[in-house]
Amino acid sequence: MTPGSNIPLSAARVTVDVAAPVRLDVSGLLLTADGKVRSDDDFIFYNQPSGPGVTYRSGGGTTPDAIVVDTTAVPPGIEKIVVTASPDAAGQTFRGIEPTATIRNADDSSVLSSFTPPQLGDETALVIVEIYRRNGQWKARAVGQGYANGLAGIATDFGVTVEEPAAAAPAQPVTPPPAPVAPAAPPVTTPAAPPAPATPPPPAPGAGKINLDKGRVSLQKNQTVSLVKGGRPLLSQVKMGLGWEPAYRGKDIDLDASVIAYGPQRNHIDSCYFGKLSIVGGAIKHSGDNLTGEGGGDDEVIVVDLGRLPQEVSGLVFTVNSFSGQKFTEVAKAYCRLLDATTGEELVRFDLTSAEPQTGVMMAKLIRQFSGEWEMTAIGDFVKSRTVRGMVKPAAQAL
């Protein structure tokens, strides 16, 4: 397809997957005849993966993310579903990494059409294609409209509420929208002064992609390190050590460290914790429960044999919970650190520098990349949950 061209859909259920040389965040918005969402519930993305007739499907880092549209289930008041894409890395543009949207029959995966927007530059988000209703028939149109202020610029353009303390400039397309071949729906009115983007906070200075070539890495929140040394993936046994101390001398603090394993669709595979010390065929093992937090060194250790992990495991989230109900404001010096299990060498460390009056915290995640290598990202987000069971859903959203 070329910008502005359209095709009739020969299938009632279609999948639009968007591929690029880098990982993308893909989303869909359900729009009425005035070009706006009815509410924020019509914004479908990884944190809100389903709506009426529209579903977000994660590729889990091994296949492209996609939006699935069941035209028979789309509400009568919805005239159009726009499919958007933005690079997962903060601040990255589409220059040199042109994405390709492929429209498929969702039932047999046969290709109906594909579209690669041409001449991209400083865009950080795209409306790439749209699935729309015209005179009772569903069609697909190639769009390729770019935005310089990320996915939040698109979202606010279409009426999604984006909450952020600071104000931002209005959403302004980088590339003009293509002239549609079919009659277009009423034009979208850009808000005069939409709120600032609801993108995650940017990494700390110097938080770009780093590896282990220069030795031990100390992470800050949201920073990522690739477990590669000398250009080679570190596919060996690693240990995740988690430690903490009571904030008040003489007071025990009983916390429980766990790891939750997920598949490519952010599906929960299993959880390893003090009540289940071995999962996924023994590739992940837990050291057992520490009831006090006293003493030097790691309080609990989780051993992960990266080389033996089943291919279905693409993400691991390491969490700490207070089953007794003590809050993290009563905890001091909480940290996690990744060690080479063979040599005992500390590879990566993340010290929790803030605390909230909650009973759970997501410390870090390990993600398997397209290349097969693993990356570790510091999270440091607090959750109201005293057990690992309550961490499964928020940890999936953190992947």
C-alpha cells in the first residue's frame, strides 16, 4: 500500500502487526464519527489490552506487537480504529528504522496487505494504518502520519486524557496526513493545549544501552543493562541476591523475595518463592525464606540458569513482599544485585533509594531480546500486595 490508499477487508477479523528493527509499542484507538474516543477505555495498549472488538497482542520481544480487530464486535458508534506505533526506547525517532504494518486475516494469518511509511525522520510516534467503516463495509487505509511528541501526542489528539503535572506544547504532526482515497471521516480537531505526554519518565542521564564490558554496573531506576560482555551473551547461571535491613534497630522485618516468570504474551507461567523453591524444570531456584532481615549479605537468593530456561519464558520480574504487613517505609538499604553464579562476581546492582508505605515492590526485570541475549532493567515501583500472587498482574504490566 502507499500513503492514502485503501483496500476492502476480505476477513471479519484482522490482525495489524507492526515490525521494525527495534522494539515498538503498538496501540489502537476506537474513534467515533467526530474522530474522538468515547472515553479513555477506547485506548487499547499494553496496560489496557482489550476493548470492544479490539485487542492488543504482545509479541513478547520475539514477534511484533499487534492490534487485533474483530469488526463484528466493534460497537455501532465506532467508525474507525487507528493503529499507532512508537519506539520503546525513550526519545528514539523513526529515522532509519522504518516500520512495516502487515494486515492479516486473524483466523489463518494470510497477508491481506502491508504498508511501510516512506521518508520518516524525527517522528517519535505514528498513526500507521486505520481500519474504518464506510457505507456498511470495513476497509483498511495506509496513513503514516507522524508526531514529534510521542504516543501521548496522538492520544491527546484523539481525546484521551493524559495526566502529567507539567504542561506541554500542543500535539503537532511532523508529516502531514495523506489525502485519503475514500471519503474521510470528519477532521480531527487538535486540542489547543493538551497535557504533557503520559510516557514513562526518561532514564537518568547516561542511562542509554550499556553492557558489562567495563565491569560492574550500578543501575538507577528505569536504567537497563545488556547482559553481554565482550560482545557475547552471558548465557550462564546467574544469581539475583535481594537484601534489606530494618529501618529501626532491634526490630525484625520479614520480607519475601520472589521471581515471576512470563511468556511472550505477558502470560503468567509460574512464580518462585519461599513456598515453591523450584520452577520451570529447576532452571529457577529459591534459597528459602529469611524471617528477620538481620545480618550482612543477601537475605534471599534466586538462582537462574539462563541457558536452561525454556524458550517460552521471555521475561522475569523480581519482587519483594511483606506478608506480615510491614510497609517499606520500615525497611532500610533494600537492594537487588545480579551475580555470576560460577565466579560469584557481582555484575549489576540496584539500590532502592526511595520508599512508599506499601507492602510490595517490583525490584527488577530480566527480558529476553530478539537476539537471544538478556537485559536487566531496574524498576523500583511499589505495589499494595503482601504476597507474590498479588504481584502477578502489576508485574506483567511492567514488562
